[in-house]
Amino acid sequence: MTNQNLLARTLAAVWHPCTQMKRHEALPVVPIQRGEGVWLYDFDGRRYLDGVSSWWVNLFGHCNPRINGALKDQLEKLEHVILAGFTHEPVVELSERLSALTGLGHAFYGSDGASAIEIALKMSFHYWRNRGRFEKSGFVSVAGGYHGETLGALSVTDVALFKDTYAPLLRSTVQVPSPDWRLGRGEESAEDCALHAAASLENHLAKHHEATAAVIVEPLVQCAGGMAMHHPVYLKKVREACDRYEVHLIADEIAVGFGRTGTLFACEQAGIRPDFLCLSKGITGGYLPLSATLTTDKVYQAFYHEDVARGFLHSHSYTGNALACRAALATLDIFEQDGVIEANRAKAARFKALLQPLAQHSRVKDFRNQGMIWAFEVEDVAPDFAARFFQAAMEKELLLRPMGNTVYFMPPYVIGEEEMALLASGTLAALEATA
């Protein structure tokens, strides 16, 4: 097998995600043969540091021996069984451990982040119906937010590139101002920006809470909307407003959960617990598709009834897949046994120091960091900046995928000192190459 052979075959047979396929006439797809740690290798032996954790999913490196071992063991026992009317050890243990970590009750499983959002939206809507509050059917989300691309998730997303084409298919929802600290432009503190945004939400709920089922937020970092970061006081005030007006709070921690923001879950930094917590991406360490929607016992009890129609009948064939749950359990084991969160704090501080020449570059604006996420904007860029930067970074052995003029880092947690230095220096070189 060669790079060129696999490239020709993928263009002939595969429709790649989030891609205008015609662009691959000029920018070839990169065939990958294998992965190890933070590195991906092509068929010609070239390597690329996975600076974006393969779309933010890989936590502990490619082909992690401990996750590999857990999956090999599980393969000899049970690969999958229908979860309707049956159960198995990995899904029970994972549910128990997630409950202990989050303070929430039952876990409902899906396959990906958008599925988790769909489940939370449907549960909230159905909860209010089961309570006889039929008017509470609306949803509020944050400007610039992203929650997925299935129709329900897209309805609460506010990224025009993904949403506008499908607008006729979508349910109408309300967007309130973002707490993004950049909106203050130096005139306000991050906390002030967060408080003003929270006040706008409070004003909306004061007028419309009777028709509102839930508010959905991305805690601390709005990732796909350009890595917009906000002060944790926003979450605290949103929780208070939702309690005051009897509205559910859905926390979309699909991208920011499992240590990305510096704590296991971002909501911890505000000292709050949502009514629904949506998890995916890093939950299996980047190995297998899995998502979980956790909720309160109060919500669960509203569905517990002799009437079948009052139950939550959402399903898909691979719900609670045994292999995926076992990968998730191995991922949680690594967190517990290796002191990952504390180790990440030291790594984050070191990488931030290594990035200072980049942060002080004349074309770099709004350099920011939250836990194991870093981002900045590049000024004075051409329309094809993202593609050109991607290519320049690949030449420096780096896999980076800018969003417009926003460059970000979200590397696997196993990144070492030498690799962090390469990521910092290579990014600076790529920036100079795209001047």
C-alpha cells in the first residue's frame, strides 16, 4: 500500500466529513497507516504530531497499551448485546462511575455528541409534557454556540456555515449573547462580560420562562465557534436563573469534558451541577463512538410510569456497546491511577511558557488558554489562510486545523516536553510561512 494508492481509493469511494470534496483536487487527503502516542504516520514514514487530538477525542495517545489491553480482554467476553431488556457489566460499571463523578443519576447512551444533545433536548421537552407543562417547549442557546449537526442539535447551534442551508428543516430557537471575554475588547474584565451575558439570559427567562424547556450552554469554552472562552461566574448565574424560573440547564461538555478545561468536568469550576450533562469525544480516549447523557433522579422519575408512552423510547442499535463502555472504563482508570488532572496543570503551564514568542507575535491577537486548550487569532490573513496554514504546519510535522483565522491547540495529554517545544516552534514557523 502507498499514500497515492490509498488517496485515489478514498477519493473514489469515501465522502469525507465537514469537507468540500472538490478542494481535495488541490489539497490532497493525507493517508495514515498507524499511530503511536501523539504521532500519526503515513505510508511513506512521515510523521505528524496530532495537535488537535483527531477532532478533540484522543486523550492518552494513539494505540495506548492500557486501552488496547482492556479492549482485547473485552473482545474475548462480549462485543455487544441489545440493551433493551438486557444489560452487561461494562455499561453498569461505567454508569455507576459517571454518576459518582458527576452527582447525576441514570446515564442514557448514544453514539456521538450530536446524539447526546438530541437525547437531552427530547428528555427535557418530554419531562415537561409528563409534568403537564405542555407550554414549556422552547430552547435557548448561546450566540456562536455549536452543539452538533443532526436536526435537533443544529436547531440550537449558532454557526451559520453549518446551519443556514438547513434552516427550513429546523425548529426555531432563541440565542442569547455570548459571555466570550473578547467581546469586552479590553474595556471590561472577563467576569464583567460573563455577568452582562448572564443578565441578558435572566431578562429573557423573566419574560419567556413559561414557554422555555431548557437552556443549553458549552461550559467555559465554545469550541467549534472559535474557541471562545468565558469566566465561570457565567455558569453560576445561569444555574441560578434556571432554578429561579423552572428551566432545565443542559451542559454540553462533549468537547470540554474529561480534563480539557483543567478539571475533569468544566462545570466543576463554577461549583454547579446541570440538569443534563452531555458527554462524548474523550469518553473512550478516542477509540470508539460513544456518548452519554446524564440527568437527575427527578427527571428520571418523571418518566417512570405504567404508561409506555410516558417512557423515554429513544434508541439506537448500539446503545451502551460493551466494547465502547470498556474503553471508557479504561480511560477513567488512567485518570484515577495517573493523577492526570494535576499532571496536566504542570504541562499546561510549561506549554504556555513555550508559546510566549508566538503569543507576542505582531500578527497574533487574543491569545488565550483554558486548561489544555490554547487559541489565538491571526490578523491580516487571506481567504485561504486556513488551508495554507494547514499545509505549512504539515511541512513542520504538525497536524493543525485552523477554524478561519483561529489557530488552536488541543493535544493529547501524553504530549512531552520535546513535543511541546516542536509544536510551539513549528507553529511559529508556519505562521511566518503564511505571512
